[in-house]
Amino acid sequence: MTERIYYLVRRIKVSPYTYAELYYRRGRYYIYFRDILTGRFTRRQPFYRVSVTINDIPVHNKYYNAIFQTWISEYIKENYLEELYEFGEKELIGFIEDALGYSQEEWWFKYEVDYECIPIPPDYHNALELFENLFWYELRYENKYGMTIMEVRYPLPTYLNPSRW
């Protein structure tokens, strides 16, 4: 009996015509892309880590950073990046309002919103972590040293999540 070379662990739809497949072999995870119509492997695509950040939120003489972060596919970046930024900013402001207990009009500080989109190659050293975070977003607070104080995770809404189309 021969050993299977690769074991398919999980498949996620990353665009209307492409799957990303996570394979396992001898202690390592690999990501490959497959065309939905033909079933053939296609070129490798980068994933992207999208962040929306509001820095320096003063609470009781301490400063915190609020961060919206998600990992998306190339298709979402090319077609829906502006909508994702708007969604992230809206969620982040709601997250801060819930934590502070004040609406945005009553905030006692000025804030700036930073946007960031970083490409991550599909041969990322921790492919399992990438697959677990793909099309989920997290909202978190960090202190000035970068330590996470509070974190919540949710799936992206249907219009930004091709795995639900």
C-alpha cells in the first residue's frame, strides 16, 4: 500500500472561480489554488492582511490602540478593498463606542484612521494560521507595548466573504 503524498485538510472558495486548498504532508502545510470549472491547479495568488487602526485612545491616563484586522484573497482586494476599509472603520468605531460608553460625538479626543494592506505570499511559514484567519476579522485593543488587552473575532459579512457566495 502506498502512502498518499498530500492530504487535503480544507478547501475555501476565495473568488467566484477559484478554491484555495490546504494540504498536509510530513508535518507541514501547503496552500494550492484550483480552478472551480476545470478542476486544474492554477497560479499561486498572494493573500493580504488588511488593517484599520485608530491610535492613541486615552483612557485613565493610559493610551490604547484599537485595531481591525482581517486576511483576504487577491480577488477581494482587487474588487472590494474600499468597501472593506469602510466596513472596518465602522466596526472599529462601534467597538470603541462600546468600550468607552460614549458615542462618537461625545469623544474627548481627536483621532486619525490608518489603513494598511500588506501582501502575504501563499507559502507563508504558518499556512494553517493563515487559513484559520482567512475571511474572519478581529477587533482588538493593544496597549502602548503592543500587548493585546481584549480581542473578539467574527466572520466577514456575506458580501465581503466569497466562501459564503
